[in-house]
Amino acid sequence: MRIAILTSSRADYSIYFPLLRKLSQDKHFHLDIIAFGTHLSKAHGYTVKNIEEDGFKVAHTIDTVPSNYGAQDISYSMGVTISLFSKLWNTVKYDLVFALGDRYEMFGAVAAGVPFNIKFAHIHGGETTLGAMDECFRHAITHMSSYHFTSTKLYAKKVASLIGTNKNIYPLGAMALDNFKEFVPLSNKDFKKQFGFELESPVLCTYHPVTKQNDDGLSELNALISVLRKMKNQIVITMPNTDNRGNEIRVMWQKFRDEMPNVILLESLGLKGYYTALKNCQFVIGNSSSGIIEAASFGKYVINIGDRQKGRITGKNVLHCKGRPADINKAIIKTTKLKHPGFTNVYGDGNTAKKIISILKKLK
């Protein structure tokens, strides 16, 4: 069975990793990896090299990164993505192509395949993020896909309501949790060697643009920075994705970092680095899905700011607050008074890739 995996960023590659490993080790499958998006961006670390360093061969690379992150740049990039992928889909044939999530670049890659009758398998469909334009792209990818691997039963019901049938919908859990099965945190020595600093019980922060707000979330970020500025803790911040005004957020973070000796700003920590930081952090703060889905498995509280993730299923470890200084402060104080949240995760048991492989082998 010839399978292709579409990966457009280090984040979705990390989610795919358990499935990639199982597919590459099983003689039943011929695996091609198609890397595009920020994987090909030097400004974002040129992370296609990380795929190859992990021992996987990248069959195709397609440069689709926008030159900037305004609305026109992103819209233009979507058109370029469709155009470039139309050439690829015209020359290659697969039994199934995996597409993950809700990004505009993933939408472009999948939309280009529709006229070629390509069968797509969609991961993380049916979810809701009312504060981001990703919402419409996610549901569009669902409509263009033939198979659906959702992270919860509730999301499976949403997919069924969108496509009008229960056929080929499998609620298997979030595949990111599979990574915990064999995760061994980096030692202090190895972490410092790789990233240049030691972890000191940090506050772990990621903040992405809120693309359905008039200011794309910049006022919320200003509120967050005003709170973080008063903290003496080590603060580890990972950079935002390539959405509207993402560059403005980057500049704001860089200015903040330059003013604060306790702030460390990174493009990315990678899978092992991020999980090591997550394991050792005091709490997670921002508006990233990684906090919603993965932090519960580490027994960490998450302060989820604003509406970017609004509508997503969350565990008891997630504290929602408005993007105002007083509300953010209140949530931080609350994390110090609550008992340990435990390690229960509403997104599954970490066996998703194995279940997907079993289903694929039954397909005709």
C-alpha cells in the first residue's frame, strides 16, 4: 500500500512521528513524506533536515512559505500552494495521503488534490477553534477527505454531521500522546548542550495570532507581556506560527526578550526538547493546542488565554481566562492554590498510530 504523509511544520511532524515510524518499519507499506510550509523556511529553522536526521527519507519538498504574514501574503501563498501541488498530484499516485489539522497551507495541498480524485485521510478533524480562521480550513479538509481519524468520539460525531455519514470515521485519540510511550527526557547536560541553557522550573509559553479578532490578538499579547514582565521565574517562549501578523508578534517577543534577562526565546524546542521543558515547567500559558492536548499527560496546569482555542474539549488541568492582565494574574495565582491536576488525558491512551495501522491493513 503506497502511503504519503503531508507535513508542513515541525509541530505536525512531531504529531505524525509515531505513525511515520510504524509505517516505515512495516513492509506492507511504501511510505513517501511530502514536506512543505515552514519545513523549507530558514527563518523557521529549515526543519526538513530534522526529518532526515531522524532517519526518514523526504520524497518531495515544496516551498510554499509566504514572504510575509499579512492577509494578502497568506492568501497569495494559498494560491501558490495549490498551483505547486497540482503539478505534484499530476505526476504521483498514492493509495492514501494523510493530511493533518487545519492550516491554510494544508488546505491548499489537499484542495489541489481534489480534481485528481486523491483519497485523503484527515487527522484531527471535527474540532472547534472559534478564535482562529483554522476552523474553516479544518472543516473544508474534512469534506475533501475519504477517511477520518478523530481525537475524541465527540469530534467523530461532528465529522459525521459535516459529511452526512458515519462511514470511515474512527475516534482513536490524539496521536501526539503516542510520543509519551517511549519518551525519555533530556538530561540537564544534554538539554544545555542542545539549547544553550538549563531549565530552572520555567513558565512555558506559546502565543499564536488570534485570526478572528480585529487585532489578531495583539492586545491579548500586550496583556500577557505586562504580566510576565513582573515575574522573576525563568520564562521559556516558543515562537508563533505563520498566521496574520505573526511577524508583529515575533517582534514583540524579541523586544520583550531583549529587556528581560530571565526570558529565553526559541524558534522551537523540537519534540524531545519541548516535552523535557513541559515535564519540568511550573505551568503552561498562552493559546496553543499543545497545552490543550498534551500538557495533561504531564500533570501540568495550562492557562489558556482568550478565544483562539474556544470550543475545544479540555481537561480539568486547563484554566480559561480572558486576555486581560487582571484575569491572567488571577489564573496564575489559582495554579498555586489548586491540588495537582493528575495525569488523566481526555485525548486518549497513546495507542493511536497502532490503531491506524490496523485499520489501514483492512482497507481494500
